Amino acid sequence: GGERYWEVVYRCLNTNSTTNAFFDGILVCNGHYSKPLYPTIPGKEKFVGTMIHSHDYRDSQHFKGENVVILGAAASGTDIAVEISKDVNQVYLAHNGPFLPSKLPANVAQIRGISE
């Protein structure tokens, strides 16, 4: 068993409203370059879609046409978001820092960090 899609609930810190979204793939982009760090995410053991760390990312073809959430908007997360945007349906760049001022591709949306 297991779930093919991962449901993510994220909260707007200004309005406290929540939004649910479903993803086919997950990229984790936090931790150090040579020692991947995976965050504790409740329910992640039920997700049978693709979940990789940016340390193991090689190309965007595996995510072609999918909706992908990238956890972390430091250098690797932002770089991967821009790179995969040409092959995926939608990219959600989830982080808790100030939104990036740079122009991102139309199918890359910045959202607040994942809470569930």
C-alpha cells in the first residue's frame, strides 16, 4: 500500500488561512551539501511518490508533468525549482524566509513552509 500523492497543508502566517495541495514528487532542499538532512514530516512514511534530497538530484526528467513541492529555498532549492520548472506542471517552493524578490518562472509559486 501507500499513497501515490502527498497532501500538503500550508498556512499563511498573515491571515492564518490554510490551503491543501496534492503533489506527485517531493524534493527536500535543506541540510549540508555532503550530509543530507531530512526534516521530520508527519505522515511522510505513507507517501510512496518520489522523495529525494537535493544532494541526490540529477535532472528534471523524473518529475516530467508532475506537481512538485521543494522544501527549502536556499541556493540548491531555488536552483532546482528554476531548472525543473521547464519539465513539470507546477513547482511550489516552500520556505519560511522572506519571499525571494527575483522573478521566477510562471509555474513556480513560493509558499510558506509545510506544517502537515
